[in-house]
Amino acid sequence: GFDFTPATLPEQSFTDAIDDNHSDGQLLLMRAMIAAAYADGHIDETERQKIFAQVETMQLSVQEKAMLFDELRKPMQLSELVAAVPNAQMGIEVYAASASAIDLNQTVSKHYLDTLANQLCIPSELVMSIHRELNT
Amino acid sequence: LAAVGGLAWKAYKQYSEQ
């Protein structure tokens, strides 16, 4: 688990993680979104289009784009995703990206998010706060 | 994705101020 110390994460660290010079952070969030979209066992055409549109807005190398398209064929398992999260702040962003990509009307998708929050050690109050921001 | 970063920060800030 992470050492969760509230009020010690500066805003800059959140935006740095996904700015153009930190494509590792962007890639991790994209991989999280793909894994979340796949939580119900398939990625439908709407989800695929959303992901493609997102990838096009990112400044990625040809290799990085190829990696994401491979990822669409074989999304990460939840355990792999959790293992790839380097710190608590990225954990929050990974959860927010996942929650924004997932269809919350599906029980299996809700369960996926619950498990993700649990494994990333995100407190339930913070989970609720993220959903308030997302309007979900 | 920039939106996700801003949103995560706002959610975290709200949480930490509770």
C-alpha cells in the first residue's frame, strides 16, 4: 500500500504526470482506460472510438502508439495495472481515468472499480470525491 | 487526459480539506 499523507501532494505533480514531457504517465493512464473499458469482457465500437480519439490528441512516438493499439487487443489485467502505478498521486489519476472510461451501469464494471480503489489503497472518501468531480 | 489530471487534483484537494 501507499503511505497516504493528505495535503502533501502539490497540484504540479498531478499535471506534470500527464504533460507532454512525461508520456510514461500518459501511457499509464491510457492503459488504465483501456483495461477499464475491457472490464466487462469486451471493448465495443464506441469505447474503441473514444480511445482512438484520445490517442490522437497525445504526442506519442510511433512505437508508443503501436503499443497502445496492441494493448487494445490484449488489455492489462487489474493486478498488472496496480503493479505499474509508481505512487499514490498516479494511483488517484489512474482511478479517475478508469472511472471516466468505464460504463458504470454494469455491475461487473462497478466491481472492477471497487477492486481497483481497494488495491490502490484509495480511501473511500477520496473515491467519492473523484466520482463527484466526474459527475458519476 | 489533461482533464483527468485536473479532476484528480480537485478531488484530492477536496478530500484532503475534509
